Amino acid sequence: MIDRRTALAGITAMFGTALYAPIARAAGAVKTATMPIISEGPPSVAVFTPVQRALMTSLSERVLPTTDTPGAIAAGVPAFIEKMLADWAMPEDRVPIIAGLDAIEARSMQDYKVPSARTTALQQDALLTLAMNDRLPSGSVFFEAFRQLVLTGYYTSEIGMTQEREYLPVPGEYNGAFPYSQVNKVYSA
């Protein structure tokens, strides 16, 4: 069975040279570390205020929502994000995430008159789209770093590795005429 440590070592290929610094540090440590890279338990320091944590949690579910497979919250992505930022990020690495969450919160209060964690899914999507299109302070920098944290947390979790994808150490025989319509999941090895 593949574990988070092994998956984290392979995640660098997903983002290439644009890998967010805390993820790159953790992935680089895999090569030399003998202890687990992402240990269980709480982060070493609190990174988010309660409002930021609630927003980060709801936005992570918007990036990878629950469909026929569990979403980001079920996979423990919010805890992963806070752990990565607490234990692998330099203070300057946290700035775009915190500034982006604060900008989204301010825009939610301006546009919808409610805290962003209580907005609808469509409103949260609109706020994320503003960030992605760099129409908020720290927008695109926040969005890219946040998206990488969500995807890394999800696809290195047990849910991401076993329910969203299937791990096959040896995928079987080669069949060059396999009908694409019969492909159900993406396999990772």
C-alpha cells in the first residue's frame, strides 16, 4: 500500500517548478528523512484565526467537493493545510494564504453581507473565481498556493489514494486496444 510519505515524494511532478514552497520542503525532505514527513497530530502552532479556519475549510471543499467520492473535508485536507503551514512554511510563505483568506472574507462581507464561510456554494465559487482571476488582493498568488495545498492534501490522503484513485503497484498486462469508455478511474503506481 502506498502511504502519504511516498505520495508526497511523487507530487512534485504534478506542479513542476511552480511547486509551493512548504510542499517542496516536505517533498524534498522525503529523500533524507527517516521519520514520517507529515506526522499525525495537531500543527505545532495555530496558523489561522477561527474565521480564517472556517473559510479555509469551506473553500477546500469547493476546490475538491464531495461527489461520488468523498471531498476535501472528508479527506482531512483542512488539517493537512494547517499542518503544512505550521510545520513546513516559513512565515513569509503563509502571507499569501492569510492575505487571500482575509481578502475573500472582506469581499464576502462587501458583496453578500455575511461571513464567507456562511455563503452559498455558488457565492464561494464566485469568490474563488475572483481570486483565481487576480481580482482580489493576493488573488492569483493565493489561489495557486491554496489549490496546490488542497490537491496535495487530498491526493496524499488515504481517501484520495484509495477511493478517488486506485493504487496498483503492477497494473497488469498491456492491452493497446482497451476501450477508453471502460476506463473508470485513473491509476497511480
